Amino acid sequence: EKGGKYPGYGPLCKKLTEWRAEKDWLRTGNAQAQQQALVDLDHAYQRFFKKLGKFPAKKSRKKSSPSMRFPQGSAITLSKLSKKDSSLNLPKLGQVRFRQSTPVEGHIRSVTLKRDRVFNWHVVVITDRVKAYPAVPGSAGKSVGIDMGVARTATLSDGTRFDVLVPTKKDEAHLARLQRRVSRRQIGSKRRDRARLAVAKFHLNHHNRRKDTLHKQSTR
């Protein structure tokens, strides 16, 4: 309530039990996933009280990216369907099929479902295995200095240069056309939503290209 004291995680969990008994739509969801939302809320308030962050804001249905976390890893099973496709058996949801890009090693601790800005869903699996990355051959006992710049992403003291991926003139012209299309659409219409989604897909594609380039340069 306004002006009252923040109850904390424990009392909120008791309230959640009462709400699940009253609301049918709450009972259809996973209780542990709903408790994880209360854990995140409690962490946000604790950071605010310690002056480490801002006051927790309400999530917007249109602007926020929905996600849900299943912490009971022992109740989650992973099945391999094909060379690229796999399936997770999640509580209350059942079998969730996804395209597996990275092998899952060790025991599953938790699974998080996340949706990005272009309405693609992603699966994040956390395991108890710590992967040790081998050292680069010939790098033992060597060190270099890194100069982060604007024109170039980074320049090493040995003369090695890393260039960042920048949009081409063709990309900039394409983005300008998509943004003009958004400005011509009526606010609140479905056509404007589709035009905004096209702009979001363009930015996500460029973000993924930059991320792939940086990953290849930093691991070669």
C-alpha cells in the first residue's frame, strides 16, 4: 500500500499462496516461476534501498520483454530430437521444442524463457558445469596493451588492429526507408506496429552481425 512498509520476499510468498487459491489464472502457471518474479522484485527493492539503483518501475506490456525462469532444474529434462533440434520438459508447460545452438553439459540448474524485441523466444539453460577455456598456444608469459578508440575498435601494442563493423551506405538508406514508413503510418494502427517491427528486425540483424564479428576477433 502507498506509504506503507515494503513487506519483503517472505510475506509476498504467503500472499502468492492466497492469490493462487483465489485466482484460477494464477493456478495455471508454475508456482516456482511466479516465486522467481518475487525474488527479482525483492532484489530490485534491496538495490533501491541501498542506493545502488532506481526505484523499481512497472513493466509495460508493449515495451518490456517478457521472460520466465524455472528454478527446479531436477524436474527439467532435455531430449535430443535431431542434430539441431531439442526439447525441454518444463513444469506446467510440457514439451518445449527449440533449436539448440550450444551443447548442454552438466546438470541443469535452471531454465529461462526470454522473448526479444522482434518476438523471437530464446531458451537460456544454466548448468553446474564450469567450462575451462584452453590457453592460446604461444601466449604463456606474454602481455599486450589495448587502446580502445572511436575510429577503430581496439589497437594492440604489437600493432594489431581490430575494426568495428559499421553500417554501409546501403544499410543506412534501407534504415531511412523503414523509418520513413513508420512515420507515415497512423499512430496506434497495426500497420505502424508492423513497420516498427521491421525497424527492430533491422537493428537486431546489425547487432547480431557486430556481435559475431567481435566474437570472432576476440577468440581467434
